[in-house]
Amino acid sequence: MFCFILRAHSYGPSYRNQRIECWWSCLRKGWTQIWMDLFDDLVSFNSYEPTDQVHLAIAEFCFMHIIQKELRNFQAEWNSHRIRKTTTSGCPGGVPNELYDLPHLEGFTNLMRQVPEEDVTTLFAETTAPMSTTSSSVRSLCIQMCSENGWRLPADRESATNMFVEMINLIQ
């Protein structure tokens, strides 16, 4: 009988994953931590029960469009910042969008290849767009509450939080 011991991780400095670790750190510190704290506060104040499907659906109605907008902003900011060239990792420096779209400006070869139309069609046929978890009845209820109370779809985190708490209070 043979016993193989696999090294699942290694100890010591890692020069190859510094950029992705930096990205995760920026994402956490600059964006996701704010949302995590907000939802933790709502739970602490007994305003949100994440296992309650109605609460979850109302949270999606109030917050999802703001989260998507902020995520697009983070993506645009990250993809347009300059990355320093390093010799230890072998990774090029430059602006991510330019490195991807215009590799020849940095002396690289564009490795994009044409994909047959049938492959694209197959891909779209075998995948589905992300679906809302909100049930149509809860979404209708949210729209009705907005109409009856003269509320507009919130434009920022604070107004979304206020609307969420108001909606939860109205249904309880």
C-alpha cells in the first residue's frame, strides 16, 4: 500500500499571487466590508432575518441595483488603474484595460481568436442569465408599497436601508 502526502500549500513568501491578493484586499476593504457591516447591523437590530425568504426578497428589491452599480464602478476603477511592472512575478505592468484591449502598446501579442458562431450560440443555449431570487408576488408587494407611500427606487445605500426597514415594518 502506498501513501502519498500532497502538499496542499507552501510556507514562505509568494511572489506569484500578490496581485490577486491585492485585488481581494482592495475589494474587501473598499467595498464588500461596507455591505457586510450594513447587513450585520440590520440583523443586530432585528430588522433583517437572512433566512426569511420575504426579508431576502425585500432586501434584493431595495439593495440589488445599488450593489450592481457599485460593483460596476469598482470594476471600472480597478481596470483603469496602473499596475506596476515587477520582475519577480514575470507579470507585465500597465493599465488592465489597455493590456487586454491593446496588448501591442506594451509589446505583447494579441492572443484573441475568432470563435465560430455556432460555439457562441451553443454557449448561450447552455447557460442562463442570473435570475432574481425575488418571487413575483413579493416584488409586486414591494412595488405596491412604493406606489402607496410615494417612494422611488433608492439611489444610495442609506435610502435603500431606510426603505428596507420601512417595508419590513409594514409587513410585520
